[in-house]
Amino acid sequence: MAVIAVYSMKGGVGKTTMAVDLAWRFSQTGGHETLLYDLDPQGGAGFLLGHEERKVQKAISAFHHARAPRDLIEPTKYDRLSLIGADQSLRDLPVQLVRIGAKKRLAQMLSFMKGEYPRIVLDCPPMINEVSEQIMEAADLIVVPLPASPLAARAFGFIRNELAKRPGHPPVLPVLSMYDQRRKLHRWVRENAGANWPIVPASSYVEQVAVRREPIAAFANWSPAAKGLEHLHHALEAKLDQMGLGGTPPGGGKRALPGPQSRPLAAPQAEDSRVVPIRSASSAGRRDTPGMMQAPRRASEGLTRSAFSF
């Protein structure tokens, strides 16, 4: 079992869209039984998959006991993809976790589902509190979507500082999200602070995900944004293989993405959809440009290697 957390302490960065897309790809193109666990009280993950919020607000009940929350799992319309939806009861989760005093309750709950779901994707709330501490304990990988903005860089610095307090923290992969190569600041970030990050371009198709209530690959897998997410999925699977958490899905292996409908056979792929090579941060050339967003400060050399080395 591999637990992949899509986390940012800043909202509006494309976190939920990315979590839903990765869960879809793990299940559809990777062929893994996958669980998407929505921990954000807004319930965006379930909404994007076409689910309505449950009438009885009971998402928090999963944390009352250290066991698998099977009574909250519901199937989706996609094979091999299941969902634990969120609801407003999760607003009280930080207080509940403090009350029970279980520092690894989420990790304990997920451990009971090892044999059922080789891939578990967490859509995390945008905050640093007891919930984020549980997520950092439970996750095998942490994906952090970051737009090219000073506030996003500042938020990433907070996350790195938190992880620096945890020896042996899970690997962290920042992703340059909502990238627009026409903007000078975006290009500067890509060349400097984000020189070794995967890239997901800004796209109207990403906005349509919330309208269509289905992952972008289900209706526009040829688009540059979908290609960026596809490369991100490949990067995560490669890292999981390296960590010994890969494995071949039973009876299947990889599936092909659905073909474009009423589209050219080979839609052009914009240059900004590619994922830049993931390499050591120290190998990326950097320039100090007045007025531009600066690269995140190093919390420690060990943290930098862990955050940028895969």
C-alpha cells in the first residue's frame, strides 16, 4: 500500500483537482485498486467525481476508533476507484484529534486497508494543525501544488519548516501548478525556484473539471494540462517503485487512456506541458532578480535533498 497526500496550506492552488486526477490515473491507467480519501470539509473531491454530500454528517466518525472506515467507503462510476467523501463534520476533526490524543490515528486506520487498496490518495485540507500532522505521519509521498506566486512560496516554506522537525519525513514533490508561460514571473519561477519541478499548465479544460464533474483525462486527455498530470503520475509511480511500493496490479497492468472524442488524432502538445527533469536543486542555475519571487529558503540540507531529489 502507498499513501499519496496532495497537500498545501494555501487554498486555490488546484489541490483537489490534482488529487482526483491522480486517483483516477492510479486506478484507470495504473490498474490499481485505489481509494480517494477526502479530508477537506469542503468535500470537493466527491463533488468532482459526481457525488453528492451525504445527508448524515458522519465523516468524523472514522476517527473515533483505530480501524478501517469501511462503512464510509463508496464506489465511484470508475472501475477500481473508491471514495471516502468529506462533510462538514470534519470541521471538528482538529479538536477531536486533540481530545483522543492519538498522534497516528490516520496511519493506523489506513494500515488496516493494506491488502485492499495498493494506492490511497489523500485530498488534504489547506492548513497546518493536528490534521496535517496526522497526514505527515501517514503519507509515503507528499505532493505540493504551488502556483508561481510569492504567497505560495511562503506557504511552501512553512511546510518545509514543519517537515524539518520530522527526521525521516516522507519525500516531497512540489508541482508548479496553473503555469502560464506568457507571464514573466511564471517563467522566472520555472527557471529558478521551480527548475526541477513537474509542471501542470493553466488550462480552461482544468476549469471544466468542476463543470463536467469528471477528471480532465476522461474528456481532454490530449490537452497540455492532462499531459502534465500524466507525467506527474509517471513520476510518482517511478518513485514508488524506487521505494519498493510499486508492484504490478493483479490481472491487469496499465490501461490506455480514453481516446479523444471529436478531436484530431494528434492534437498539438504545447511546450509548457512537459515535465522538466527532476534533479538535485543544487544543479539548477539560479539568478537573483529584484522584485521576483525568491526560491524557498533551505530549512536544512537534508530536507532540501529529500524535497527535490526525485
